[in-house]
Amino acid sequence: MGEFRWPQGKRAAVSLSFDDARPSQLEVGLPILNAYGVRASFYVTISQMERRLQDWRSALEAGHEIGNHTLSHPCSGNFPWSRANALEDYTLERMEADLLQATAQITRLVGRAPQTFAYPCGQKFVGRGREVQSYVGLIATHFIVGRGFREEAPNDPTFCDLAQAAGVDFDGMTWAQCQGWLEQTRQVGGWLLLAGHDVGESGRQVVRTETLEALCRYCQDPANGFWIDTVAEIGSYIRQAQTEGYHPKR
């Protein structure tokens, strides 16, 4: 990566994101985030958000981000639970309608339109065989950032495509593993975009509370050189730099 000028002399950036509006995010995750003054991004399932709507409105008022995760959460029909709503059966027109309906619902429910998006299951294609099409272009049209999932590197702010920003799986990560990611990100001056689901002690698709607390504490220490903020805030900063024709410092 080239040397990127992060604000206020920071050396790298981190965003925490959580999918599906799961109750543990409100009950366990938000108290930790708020205690450390860390703002995170939540990519909501509409039906789940509606069950705790006032809590999600309060999260938004506290500075957290609510993002688009589609209306119907389509993934490959290779997942049995998604067979009736399989990406293989979608067209770009159907996908765009789903995205726009989700945006309309979120705007109606919380009074603010989502600025960023998280790909359900990290999958970015609709259709089958020769008819397969990427829907990354739709995300570029309607959002500042599209966050992927289970990818293998931090984002290079001088090069990355914000419509398909790399998201690293945060579920089950130990603090030692997290430290490794942070060090890698700081060395290259990148943007680490972590993606999780539930928050708790252990289990499938669970961000560990001890890891989350340690990460918040570490990134809020100015000596460590990290800017930790929502996907929208950091993505907007990178987008402006890219739009202005940013070139790495020589």
C-alpha cells in the first residue's frame, strides 16, 4: 500500500460492523461500545429491527450507523434455508427493487436513509451460468460502501473499490488473533473492516465479548494510532480522497 494520510496523524483505521439486528447486539454489544465511546455499523434485517425499534433508534441517536442489508437477505440456494430466495433466481432488476425497498423501510422506521451496505453471505452475483451478473454496480450507484464478508486482507485506501470493500470475519476471533489483524493493518496504513453477528461469550457466529472490549480499549488509546469509526464515516473520508485524485505520498 502507498502511504495514506489519515486524519489527525492516525496510522490506520478500523470499523466494527454487525449483521442482522440480532438482540445480543443491543443487549451485550452496545453497552460495551457505548462504554468505550466506539461507534459501530449495524446492517439490519428489517423484521428484527422492528421488534426493538426504539432501541435501534436510540443506537442511531448515540452515533451508531444503521445500514442496508437488503429486504429479504438473498443468498445462494446452496444454503438450504435460502433455497426459496436464492440469488441464482434473481435478476439485477429484482435485486435493485429489494435494495430500494430496504432503504425505504429503514428511512421510514428510523428517519435516516442508510449510506452503506453489507452483502448478505458476502455474495455479489445473481443468476446462473452464462447469465450470472455482478450486482456490485448497483451498490456503487446507491451506497458509499458495500462491505463484503470472510475476506483475507485489510483495505488499501489508495486502491480499494468501496463498492466491494473487504470485510474480515470477526465471529469467534480471539484477542490474540485480532491483535495480529490490527498490526497487519497498521503496518500498511490500511482500513480493517470487521464483520460479526451475535455478541457473547462463545458460540457459532458470535463476536467474543472479551475480544470486543479489548479491541475498543486498544483502538481508543491514542498511542496505538487507530481511527475507529463507522463504515460510513471512514468510507466517506476514503471516497473523498479517491475522488480528489489522491496519490500516495512520494
